[in-house]
Amino acid sequence: MTAGTTTPEGRLRYGLQQGDPVWLAFSRVGGRHLGAIAALILVPASGPLVTLLLVSYLLRIWAMEAVYHRYFSHAAYRAGRLTQFLLALWGTQCGQRGPLWWAATHRAHHRFADLPADPHSPRAKGFLHAHARWLTDGRWLSTDLDVVADYARFPELRWLNKYYYVPLYLAVPALYGIGQAGWLGPHISGLAAVLWGGFLPTTLALHMTSFVNSLGHLPSFPGGYRRYPTLRDDSMNRPILGLVTLGAGWHNNHHRYSAAARTGFAWYEIDGVYWSLRALQAAGVIYGLKGVIPDAILREGGLVSTKQATRLHAKPGASAETG
């Protein structure tokens, strides 16, 4: 793996990191769905299994939204090098490839939102492409490391991005062993742990993320609202998605101001990831959390009056946060 080459301007270039061939990408996505179906058919649902599913899903959707999205895609907070690697390692468990690949494609999404160059625009390419087909589209299987040069400069992240499947698949025998040892309770076997704690929640997390890409840009579908008339894209806030993705569903807010570590701008827009990040910052695990939404953006969205914003500015150290 190259450590980068220097351009005539003195900038490091890391080039293109090859991803899976199309057949393997399709096999990985398809195999996960087969495992999820097997979970429902081979192992009947029970209270302990549903609990395992929910806990595993929350850990994986948090990894996607807090790590892959808000950290690697938008640098909405900072972390030391070891913490950064551990977060990336956790991120692989969401089952959505490597952290640099995820960030590079997401940055392309913001740069070309709902234009033909957007990797997953339902307006440009239809719902099915935005929701699923783009994941096995050969144009988006490799990682343009120069798009994420701020993180590609770390060799351990380049390695993890290329071999993301190693920690992801190592979780399978780990779950099996934990289940067989009885650590998840007497009613959860090794097979049940793998299917209900691995395949099923990973597939569910993938689809919830995909719904942000598809329904989050489909204004004709009911159940959402646009607080901000973003001129180029069709981004929507979707309350149900906001809840089940721990904040990713407040997508119109995010497209209006993507630099923030929070996506819920109003008090009623519950953003679980943001509050967890605040707790991690208070504990000293991360730092530099970008939680303040500019007053002008809040006023534009009808969330704070000019008089309130003036009063906030008059108080030293006060912020314009609303929730």
C-alpha cells in the first residue's frame, strides 16, 4: 500500500485504493441478507433474542452515524490517534465497508447532492439505485483517498479501509463463542448469537442507512418535512428515521449545515448520537465537538427569534443551541 506521492505543489497524493470486484461486493451484501433471513426462519424469536438484536443494532447504527458519518465524513469532533483507530475499528461493525470509503462517498454525495454525479440520488437515478443498487455499482467500489486526505495520511486507517472485512468477519466466531459459553444467557446458542446478534442487526443497520439515502431525498413520500429550502437537493427531515438512526434522519437540517456534530436543531428533534458525543467529550474521550448551530441558520429555520439571538450573543460564552 503506497504511503503517498508528492505533487509538484508539495501536496501528498494517495491515489485510488481498489475495492472489491462487483461479484464480491454483491456476494457480501447478498450473503448478509441470506443470514438475516436464516435468523428469522431457523431461530424463532424470543425476548432474549430481540434484546440481543436491539443492542447489537444500536451499537452498529451508532458506529455508522457517530464514527463513519460525523467523524470521518465531516470531522465534527476530534480524537487522538489511538482513539481514532479504535473508533474506526468499531465502525467496521456497522457492515458498511471501510471508514475512508464511507467518508469519500458521503463527501461526494454532499458535493453533488441530487445531481447525476451523486452516488445515491433517487432524483437522478431512482429509488432502487439510491437505496441499494449503488452499493454494488463498480463506479463506487474503490476509495479515492485524496478526497479524504485528512484521514488517509494515517497508514493504519488505509490498512483498515482496505481490510475492513477482517474485524467484521472476526465478530462471527466471537459471537458464536460468546453464545456457546452462555454469556448471553441460557437460551441463546452460538448459532442464534451469530444470526440475531450479527447478520440480522447488520442488515437492519444497512437498510436504515439506505433509507436516509433514498427516502431522505424523496419529498413525494409522506412522513417528512423540509425546514430549509435547500436549493439544489431534495433533502428531508424524517422523524421516524431520526429516531431509529439516532439522528441521521434529520437530513434536511444536516444538508443545510453539515459541519455541526448535531443534526437535531429543534428540541423535539431527538439526536441520540449528539448527546452520546457530548458524554464522550465530558469523559475526555473526544474533544472539539462542534455543537453550536449559527444563529443565522436557526433564524432561517424559524427556531430562534432575532431578539433571542441578540440576547444570546450578549451573554459571554452563551451558545445558540436549542436542544
